[in-house]
Amino acid sequence: MPAAMWKWSRLVPVMFIGVLLLGSLLAPPALAQSSNTLQDDVPGSLLVFPIFDVIGGNQTKIRVTCNGTTGTTLRFTYICQPLGTSSSSLFCPSFDENIDCTPHQTLVLDIGTQLFGACPTGQGFIVVWAESLCSATSPSFNGGGACTTATGGLITLGEFAPISYNQLFGSYHLYFNGFANAPGVSCGGVPCSPPPLGPVPDLEAANAIGVQSLQPVFSFLGTDTPAGLTITFGPTTAFDYVALPKTLATDFAVPGSDLTPGPSDFPPFIPEGTEGVIPDPTSSGVALQTNIILLNMNYSQFAAIPTAAMSGICWNWHEVGFTFTHRFICWERVPINFIDARISDVGTAPFDADYGNCRFTPSPLAGASSPQLLGAIEEVADVGRTIRNMIHSSTAASPATFITDIER
């Protein structure tokens, strides 16, 4: 087994232009995909971990498995939550490293150890992709000073670039030990993290979001530009990876509500127990907090990131809709009733339900300023915490580009 190869460097501008591509046929025939949009339940050439939390004594560990019969090198990029009061744009620092991964190997990384305090708020998201070195022996070496990529770009000789390798899968595991950023610490004009509610210690976990490539297996992706390595996401083979979602959706428990089996006042009339009995005999616990985790794949390391704007609508279980607009920069993790104060079961809140569902849509839907959204939902109850990725709905109307350093 080759020794792990480590390399740290600051990222040059990372931007996502976007829509994503489905991958090559490195996977066995049973795993071959026909869709050109992102799917959570298949291995990919690129993985997104929507959150890490290493605030104080909190810990995050991620696992990445290289399931192919041929090993590869992995690029890990850690993108940090921006610290500051601006509500229009901020710099979002990022860091990266390379690690060799042998066939069928599972790598386990402790994120606090990898970052050694580099992210000021202890939070953010992680992007991982398979990559290879452009050398004179590479099949796509053009005989001069570069290798040709599957989408018509060039990678300078002696530099690393992503490859199509649809055999990566992984998971993220958050160990909550009761820590949060102080309420007065601001990120984009809002508190950097939710209040530290729920049992201590506790654990939550979910699968990484896998992004495939439609390009031939092991072929180089992206292109070397003056700004850095540029990779694209879209619905055809003109792009490096498959398309990002157009909208995000999730069901959720309403903060302050009993976690009951369901509604008792309309079909299917699921009984909630005797009204006024404390605790309710059918309750599984009390919802303390529902946190929305959002990230924008349109990103630049050395330029201020403009606000990601979106429209949203949440429906209660009576099918009544509540519309809102929301903005964030790079990445955020906020309580759902911060996004819309009406979504609460405390007092006389108008949402008036224990459960509901939400949809987030980028605004504008297309164009250079349209955000490319991915996300997760974290639900905290008095009996424990859970986290899961949001549902990806349809296909983004606007392409996304990610620009990073080319590793000279």
C-alpha cells in the first residue's frame, strides 16, 4: 500500500458554475447510471460533505471509500464558514490536501486534526474528488507541455487534476459535546451557529452527497486557467460532472412540538392520546430545534462571495403554505424559525402543526449570480439528534464552476 501523500495549499478562486454530469463506467454494469443529474444513492467521482462541526469539544469524522479495483489520489477541500457582519459578501477561506487511496480502502479523517484550528468558526463543508497527475506517460498527454481533458481543456504537465472515477462513497459523523459559537459571534449578519440544545454527548451521521461524471473512466476533467483549475457541472458531456439540483426539499419537525405519530384532526385521524395529559402518551419526545444547513457551490477562494439568495415555501400538515425569502454567504447552519419565525409550535405561532415540509429555490433561477444549492437538515429533540441530506429536485437552470489551485 503506498504511503499517504499529503499536501496543503491555499485554494485559488473556487467558483461553481453549474449543473452536474453523470459518470464513467468504472462501476460494474449494475451500477451504470442513465441520469445526468445528481443522485445521492450512487457512488461518484466527487463527494460533498454538507457540514463539519469542530467547535470547542465537538468532533467531526468523515469516511471515504475508494471502491474501484484501481486506486487513486483524493483531493480534500475544506471550505470554512465566513466570519463577519456583512450581509452582502464575504471571503470564505478554504484549505486542501491530497491523500492516496488504494483499491477498496476506507479512509477515516478527524476534521479537527486536519484543520488544526484553521477555520475561525469551526464549521463549514468539504468537497472530495478523485484526481491524477498529468505526466508524459498519461494517455491524454499531448506531446507538449499538457494533458488534454475530456471536456477539451488542458492540464499543465506535472500538475494534478480531477478524473472520472465513479467509485467513491462516504459518510460524515458529528459528535456533539455541547459546544457552540457565542451568540454574539456573527457570520454574514446572523449568529454563526445554533444554540447548543439537546442531549450531551450525542452523535448524528449521514451519507456524503455523491456526484458522478459522464466522462470516460480515468479521463482528466476540468481545465487549467490563469485563475486556477476550473471544473464544471452540467447535464451533458460538455461538462465535467452531472447537474446540480434546481431546488432543495425536506420534511421537518416543528420546534416546540411533541413528536407524535401524526395529525388527529383530519384523515388518517391518527390519535395523539388524551389532550391535556402531560406527557402525551403517544409522544416520542419534544422537538427542540430544526436546523437548516445550506451551502453554495458557486465559490471563490480569493474573491468576496456574493449573497446566495433564494425563495422558499413551507407547508404545514394542513397543506397551508408559508412563503419567505432567505440569503446567506457560502455556508450556514441556522434554526428554521430564524429563517421564518412563524414556523414554531410555541405559543400561538400560525404554523399550527407538529410537522411540515419546505422547498428552497435559488433566486434568480439562472445566470452568473444564481446560487448552486446543496444542503442538509439537522433535527434536535430532547431524546437525541438526527441529520440527513435534503432532497434534490429537478435540474439547475444555470451551470456552476468550481475554481481551485492547480497544485504546482
